[in-house]
Amino acid sequence: MEFTKAWIGIGSNMGDRMKHFRIALRLMDEKGIRVVRTSSVYETQPVGFSSDALFLNAVIETEWNGTPEELLNQLLRIETEAGRTRSETERYISRPLDLDILLFGKEVINSSELIIPHPRFHERAFVLYPLNELIPSYIHPILKNSIADLKSVCIDRNGVFVHDKPLSVNR
């Protein structure tokens, strides 16, 4: 099986947010998820719930030698190892680490387990700004617009501010 490029959204709004990002990158490497590069880190308001704790968000470009479902399982393990506990009743809550597969090559998947492209990323500035840094000309496989075009028409008005430079990718 060949390596497939996958773009992972990463977010945190609990504790030492940058430490959670560094832990995620280390665990990705340990689990065979090759980190190619990362976007800048953005500070953003929570979406879908209220919290005084702002999020840090970024996008990680990876290479993965496996199925999208296997990648999802590894990302869920990383979240758990970083201290995330999923709520049975609330979809949007504060969390130390959130990892979402935004894109997996040019694949379109719609199963009970996984939806790719991520179904709402084109509506969220906190995803589009960092994704646009990495792949502005990538064409969304369903919407047929570039990431740059999706960013330019995004109506999400939550503040998105550059917090830090791209994360260090050590090999």
C-alpha cells in the first residue's frame, strides 16, 4: 500500500495547549503517521458551545500507509492518551486535544464511522485559514472549489488570530 496524504485538524482549549500539540506530534510519529509539515497555530473562539478558554487550532499535513479508518483509530487513541474523555451527551465541549481527518487524498467517504472530507470544514474559518497555508489550490472533492476560494467566501465570523509559527517537525 502506498502512502496517502492526509490533512488533520488539531485543536486544544484545556491546560497547556501547545504541550498537547507537541504530545500529539510525538504520538503520531510513534504510531506511523508521518508528519510532513504544519500550518501556523491560530487562536480562535469555541464553535458550538460557550467557554472562556480559547482554542489553539492548526492543520497537520501527514502521510499515512493504511486505510482512512485505521488512521481514524490511531487519532482516537492519541486523543485518549493525551487525556481526552469523550462525552456521551455533549458533542461540543472543552478538550485537551481534538484531532479530525479533514481530507484523505482525494477520497470521498460517507460511512457511519467516518465522513471525508470533514462535513463542516468549509464553514469554519479556524480550519480554512491554516488549511489555506498548506494547500490553497487543493480542490475540494465534493464542492469543486479550491481551499483559497472556500476561505474567501467563508461566512464564519469568529475571530481567527495567528498565535504562533508552524510547529517544529523533527525527524
